[in-house]
Amino acid sequence: MSLESDVIVDRRRIRRKLTFWRVAAAVLAIAAIVAIGVIATPGGRGAFSTAGSIARIQIDGLILSDNDRVAALERLEKSSAAAVIVHINSPGGTTAGSEQLYDALTSLKAKKPLVVVVEGLAASGGYITAIAADHIVAQQTSLVGSIGVLFQFPNFTDLLKTVGVKVEEVKSSPLKAAPNGFEPTSPEARAALDSLVKDSYAWFRGLVKDRRGMDDALLDKVADGRVFTGHQAVDLKLVDQLGDEKTAVAWLVAEKGVKAGLPVRDYKLAPRFGDLTFLRTAASITLDALGFSGMARRIEQVGVAGAVDGLSLDGMLALWQPGGTN
């Protein structure tokens, strides 16, 4: 074998070895970053960070069913946190998701003192979440209430007539897949939906009556779908006190015997690795430095866990929208 051939073979061996070690280094770096993230992130294995403190959790935006959130709250039950403050800023969501969250917070409240702070909005499913607590604090201009249930669907009948489209179907019974939005809603289908709404509304009303200690007259007054300001809600027994997080901490100290001066620390509700900005950035930088720029760009685009799933709202809603009728 010529000297030139030996050099080429040696270079190829060196390149293969270099590629192996670069890949190994990348895998070890990502594993280390993920491990640090799990330890440092409240709600993961790092839940011990709430020791000797009051845990702060945040409920924002639409409330959907979320088993990861339930699991995080169950971990918080077993943590050494002295108490829990739940900050809510939500218009609600699905009734099933709101009920699931209510049940999880009720279970947590049985283990630790729990108080709710309404930051801006606790309406419909957001209010269902709030009444899991024995004490609700809201700012004067916060919005609470919207006690009601909605089943909303579009009807494209007139549009389809205009464009000359007709949807045909064969189904096992008249109420199967009704309403479908492609034909006028039959009286029977509307009556079936009305029954669903009334049943869920009765459950919502009963929950408010029981948790807030209202008589029927007051319940009728607040359960007509309206929202109320925090100032109005105090007199209506929808909230207990005006204030903010400091007010909530003072109540925990005075009424639940929580030690004064404890720090309030964030406890995140089971974030996915792909949603952790520092993990995504660190992994991208590491891979780019090791020469895997294509993989680094992909992680920057979709995160470590992949693209974020789209949200859907299916089923009965306990949701408040400005300008709507719900």
C-alpha cells in the first residue's frame, strides 16, 4: 500500500473516531442538561425546593383536562411545602377539565392549607377552580363569576345553500351526531342538548351553593351568567376578601397557623421538557458547538419534545368570553 493510501485510511479512521466522540459528547451533554432541568424545576423531582416555604401555583388561560397537572398537584401533596397559594387568571374552559382541576385542588387542600388569589379573572371554569379553596382573595377590579354552562356550535346551513353544497348522511338513529352544523337543528336534538346543559348547570349551582354557603335567593342572583368585580363579589359571597398575595399569606398565618416570614416559591405544574426555554437553548448551543447545526436549528424550532400540540375545546364548556352571552 502506498504512503498516500495509508494517509487516506488514517484520516478516515480519525474522522470516524471523531464523529463517534462528538455524538457521545452530545448525548452526554443533553442528558446532563435534562437531569439538571428535572432537579431544578419545581413540579419535577425538584419539588423539594418548596421545603420550608409556601408553594405558589399558577392557573392561566383555558382549563382543559390535564393528567400531568394532576400528577404535579399530587406530588405537591407529598412535599414539605407549608401551604399553597393558587393564582388564577382564567376565563374557564371545558367543564370536564374544570371538574378535574377542582377535584385535584380539593385533594391538595385536605393535606395543606390552600388559598386562592384571583389576579384578573376567575370566570366559569376558572371560578369552579377557585371555590376549591376555603378562602378566596381578589382585587377590587378582578372579574369573577359567570356561573353557567354553554354548548355552542356553528350552523352552516345557509352558507351551504348559497354555495350549492349538500351534506348527506346515513346514521343509526335521529340523534346520532346531532347537531352537526350542516342542517337545521331538530327540536329533538335541541331538547337533548338542553338536557345536558341543565344537568351540568345544576351541578355547577350546587357546587357554588355548598362551597360558598349561599341560600337559594342569593344563588339565583349570582348564577345568571354574569361576571362581577371583586368589590361586588365580596358582598355577594363569591369571594372572601379584597387584596393580593400578601393578603393571602396573612390569612394563612392568622387562620391556618402557617409560620410567618416563610418565602413564597413558584411550583410549576409539570412543564414538558420541550416547553422549558433554558433546556431548549442549552441543548441547541451544545449541539451547534459540536457541529450538529442542523439538529440545533430543529430543536430551536420545535423544542426538545417536539412541536407543541394544538389545543381543542370539545364537549361542554364552562367558559366566559367578553361580549358573549355566556
